[in-house]
Amino acid sequence: MSSEPLSQYTSSGDVALFDFRDDYIAARTVAGLHLESADVAAIAARARRLAGDRHLLLPDADALLERCVVALLSGHLVLQGPPGTGKTTLAYVLAEAFNASAHLETATADWSTYDVIGGLHPTSRMGLESLEPWLGHVPRAAVECAGVIARHQDEDERKNEPRQAHWLIIDEFSRAEIDKAIGPLYTVLGGGGDDTPLPLWFGEDEKTSAVWLPKRFRIIATMNDVDTNYVYTFSQGLTRRFQFVYVGVPTKDQIDDELLQARISAGEWFKATYGGPDFDVAADFVNDPRIMDTTTLIADFLKEIRYDNPDRTRPGWPLGTAQIVDVYRQLALRRTDASRPTSLLNALDLALADRVIPQAGNLLTSQLEAAEAWLAGKALPHTITALQHLRDASATGY
């Protein structure tokens, strides 16, 4: 099979049009090949190392990664949980742990079968307008997966194609009405596609009217289960076609390690973006005494508002690690301000007010009250004001 790119682009650069035939033949030829290894422990250990390299701290990581690996050995996976818990990063980690490349598409409320499966797209070539086949996200990724498998199986080409497969990551899965958009893929994902391909009504001829999804192909989706007012639910039938694994916030006893990883991530971002080669991530940021002072306050904040209270009458606010990294990035940007030679408390106050409190708009009254109680007596006036504005807006229905 040729290793030429699968896609061609119009002059606008935003619509992919595919030359199907050779790639479809490859998809049929390699469709029956399973993943190269089912060694759960080895794949999970590799995922654990990769997650560490990305400063991704997971609650009960060994069990979580094992569940994800088992799910992917069996089929497709949905990672669900609060925003900022590293679900998208974990999706890439899992693909790499399986020695698969991956690309990401973000679901939207506008998705239809055209986006997921494909259809006919108007185009203009040499002044002539026509309709040409356009592969949707899933069959496009499956065809790309077939090409990777074919090259990987070829002894001469394997040195240029070390990956065993190519996978599709769908971010914000529940923001699309997938039950309607999935179309005939519903049957294929349910196991009915073992001996039958995915039909494509827009194919130009018999060879391009269907595509096989390789058995090595996987979909990893991420799903925010907090912003329920802005997402769609799944039918039981669709839910059966995926395995759902919950990715939560780190536990209380992980907070110190979590904040260390968050400081490292923010410090590395600042070094790459603004700090330059002379910026020492550890000395100039991670272990800066002023940063450590703010870290004590951040840890106290998380312990107080993130988790259910002891009698479980008030649920916690599952604030993700990504939001904490955002706070540290703000501190990194403000740490060189000459007006703050000894303390970054005011910088932390502004970061919490501008980056964290605005995300509390959907919290319950009891959760907002818990945050307000924690803030009482703290020298964080901007944060207190931001929270009060949020509560006032909530009370008046804005």
C-alpha cells in the first residue's frame, strides 16, 4: 500500500476529500487483525510511566489504568468525569501505551451523520462545481488506521511505521447528540460489523460504498459529567457499545503530590513560553518560597471545598487539576512584579477570582456557602467579591 497522505484539500484548506480505493482495499485486507498484545499488566505499566511523564496524577491510578486497558482490549472507551481531571491527556496516554497513534476531534451540538459518517460535499475544480464524497470522522480514522496497520505489517515499511494502529479520540463526546449522529455505525459498534462493513451511501461505486473498521481500531471518547445542562444523554443501546470509566479528582492524601505536579507543569509552560533558557523551573518557580506559601493556601482550599463533608449532606466541588495549573500559571506571570517582592498572596487572590470562581456558576447553594465559609477571614478580597457577585447573580436568576 502506498504511504501517500490519505487526504486532499480544497483551496480553502478546510474540507478533506478522499481518494478512496486503495485505502478501502487495505481496510478490508487488514480488518481481521487484532491488537498485537493482551498483556494487561505490561500495557498498564507503560501507561503509568507515560502518565507520569505528563505530570498526570490519577486517583487510584493502578486500578484506573487497568480498567482502561481492559476496556480497550475489549472495545471502545468513554472517559467520564469533571472538567480538568486529565481525561484528554489520559486518552492520548492510553493510545501511546497500546503503541497506537491518535488524533482528536471535538464533538459539538451541530454534529450529524454527515460529521460522523460522511456524505457529499460541494466543491469547485477548474471552475466546475460538483459533489464529491467526504468521509466523516469515524470512517476517516478507520481508513487511516488501516493504512498504519498495512505499513506496520510490511517488513520493508515497518521501520517507518512503528505504530500498530491509529485511533480516534472524540473530546466532549456528550456535547453531540450521538444517538442521532451515529447512524449505521450503531450496528457496527454493537458487534454486527465483524463480518460486514460500515455502509456509505455516498460511495462512487461498489468498492467505495462501504468501509471495514479494523479490529485494531478504537474510539476513546471523553465526557464531562458535571455540566449536565449543556450536554446530551445516551440511550442504553448506545451506552452498551462503550465501556465507561470514571476519572475523578485526586484524593485528599494526593493533594501535596498533585500540587507539586501542577507547579512543575506551570513552571515548564512559563519556561517554554516566556522564561527562556535561563529560567530554572525548580529553583525559580516550583520551590520559590513565595510559591510554596500560596501552595499551602491552595491545599487548604482544595481540602475544604473539593470533597463531600463528613456527613455527606453537602457534595464537594470536584475542581480539577487543570484549573490549579491555570492558577499557578497566573502566579508564574505575576511573580516577577517588583511590587510583590516577598508575597504572592495578592496574585493568588486575583488568580482565584479570575480563573476559579467564575467556574462555580453551576454549584449548589450549599457548595457556594462552603466556599464562602472557607474564605471568611482570609486575606483574599477579590476572591470574596467574585464569589459574592456569583451568588447575587444566581439568586436573581441571571
